[in-house]
Amino acid sequence: MTLEIHDTLRREKVTFEPRDENHVRLYVCGPTVYDYAHIGNARPVVVFDVLCRLLKHIYPKVTYVRNITDVDDKINAAAKESGESIQAITERTTKIFHQDMAALGAHDPDHEPRATDHIDGMIALTEKLLKSGNAYEAEGHVLFSVPSMPDYGKLSNLNRDELIAGARVEVAPYKKDPADFVLWKPSTDDLPGWDSPWGRGRPGWHLECSVMSEKFLGPEFDIHGGGQDLIFPHHENEIAQSTCMGNIGFAKYWMHNGYLMAEGEKMSKSLGNFYTVQDLLSEFPGEAIRLALLKTHYRQPLDFTKDGIAEAKRELDGFYGALRGWEGHPDSKMETPAVIAALSDDLNTPLALSHLHELAGDINKAEGEEKAEASNCLLIAGKLLGLLQQDPEDWFKGSAAEGSLDDAAIDALIADRNQAREQKDFTRSDKIRDELAEQGILLEDGADGTTWKRG
Ligand SMILES: [Zn+2]
């Protein structure tokens, strides 16, 4: 089985050949922590979570690193506006980010370095770039000299005019070339800063990923991922910082997920289509949000809609409905070749999901051994996609909305109803059933007793 991935650098689908078959290394740019994560922030997390699951299925060892950007002008601005301290903002939003991504079924990366823990490494890299003549100091700033690197721009494939326009350069008199970018900049006393050979200052944004990827994965690793919006300038600049000093491979492959829109338009607070993960989780199960993200191929633009999540939830009802009542345990040795093949073709999640639907159909038609085998396959395939790992009964029970009956109260009412039925007090048992129905709790009486679900 070969894994094919679309490599942004080569601009085509290529066969993935890790630098070391025994240890695959993956780096993905993580969040800047100053606000609630929105659904666009969640897309790369879920996409690269599936990639990581697939790599772990194929290779014996995978190391996945995703950073936290906790020094950034956006964070400084948020602190100024709210009066909350920078540390309080970054700690609070990091915690929420972790909760949100866990609710979407994303595993934690193996390492999650924070930029502020690696300032020394950033100063050291800046010194190296100055020494090699790829950077220069001007007015308390240290800038990367883009003309010092002949193949700058190879990832984004932009010509010089586009690079300058895309860099959205402010007029900065200390820049020798308009495309040059900041490695280090001075900090005033009210801003976070660290002592450096160039005075008290803070790093430019791009520096941290060059430093932290090397620290945790070495100077040459396999895949670097992120959202498409990071190709330029962020990833272009990471390549410049990490490779200009010699024949250093840095990332062998580059993978980028496509843009996300919401309800057919670019997400914006003024249009009312700006969805934070927190807001969505108060309305929908995390698993339905995850499925809605995976129904579109990762490289395609994704139009994220609430109707789409509701549809994803109905599909999950179908999957869990097929698995309901199966008491076996998944046999991890079982293979699902069609699903693996789909994912190995540049993470074709829409095709993989169509195989999951076929398996659910098989379960519904089959009996005995065949049914057990199909159930097994569905669970194994679901695991690769980070889906279908909860007990079907728990899925149908859902989670209680605020102010409504919790699971224990429902179970107590069902016990009352059972007692009433035993006593042939059908007026009372019907009354309990109707009361539960009014709260959206639907009962199903079967041979093994009564089950329920939130409607
Ligand atoms: Zn980065």
C-alpha cells in the first residue's frame, strides 16, 4: 500500500517516502491564542488528525508536533482592549482550544511547544542568520534579507511583484528591500519583551516554527502542514529561515488544507456567520461537527453550514443505529482495505465515508457472523476517521441541554413507568411516556426492556 499526498512544493500528487520508515515526523502550525477558536481554525486540526491516524496505522512510529503561538501582536491588542493580562488571555484561550479540539475528537499532538518557551532558540537562529549574511540589523529590528536567498518564493510560486504585494508591507524605512521580513523587533515597556543582543524585543511570528520544528523533529523531517492561508508569507519565510544557510532539507513535503466559508460567504462577525467551535458545540455534538468537516476533501474549499452539521448528525444516527445492539468488541487486527485505500489517496475522506455508508448498509441487511464482521469493519474504519467510537446508546441519549432532564432523572422516570406497567396502571405509565415525549425523550420498548433517545 503506498500513500499518495498532494505536495504544495512540487504542485502535484506524489508518493510519500518518509526520510526514515521507522519514524515519521509531522509538524503542523497551531493556533495563536487570543480568542475562541472558530470553525476555520478547527479544519486543519481535524484534517491533520486524520493524516496522523493514517500515518500511525501505516508506520511503526509517528511524532506529531503542533505549536501554540503565545506571543503575537494580536494577543497584545486583545490584552489592551480587555484589560486582561497577556498571560491570563493565552492560558485561558489555550485551555478552551484544548477542550474544543478534544470535543471534535482530535488527539493531542506528541509535543505542543509554546513560542515563549523557545525565545533563546529564536535569538540563536537570528544570530546565525546575521552571521551568514542572510539578515541585517536596522533601528533595533533584525530583518531577513530576501534578496540573499535566490530561490525565495518557491513554495508559493509567486513572482517578485506578487511577493511584495502579498507581504502587505508597511512603509518601513529600515527595510533594505520591500520583501524583507522581520525576525526580531523592539518592544516598548508595555509590551512583552526579552533581552537580546539587539535590545529588549520580541520575535517576528515566523521564527518560532523554524526553531520549534528543529528542536522536536530535527533539521530534516517529513511533512509540514497547515491552512492554505499560511503558504505565504508564513511557510515561505519558515523555509527561508531554516534552509538558507546550507543544504538543509527542512520539510520534505508540504500539505495545506483549503479555505473555509460559512453559509456560502466568507466568515465575518457582521454577517452573523462567524461560528466559534464553542457556539457550535452548544448546539451540536462534536462528532457531527467533525463529520461535517470531513465530508469535503481537505484541499477543496469547504462551505460550512448549520444544515450541513444537521445532515452529518443524521448520518451518524444511521451509523450508530446500525451498530446499536451489537455487543462484540472490535477486532483491531481486522482490516478495512477500501477505507485505507481511499485515505491513502491524498486523504480522500469523501470516498472513505461512502465506504462507511456501504458497511452500515451491510450491517442492516446481514445476520449473524456477517453482521458481526461488518460491524467490526465499521468500527475499525470509524476509528481511522476519529468517528463512531462512543457507545451507540450514549450517542442516542446525547447530552442533556441546560434545564432539561438529565440521564439519571430519565432512568428514574422509566423505572416508575415500568412499575406502573407491572401493576397494569396504564393511565400512569402512558402519562409518564407523554411527559417524557414533551421533553423530547423518545422511548422504545423492546424485548430487552426500554431504551430511550433524545429526539
Ligand atoms: Zn508555523
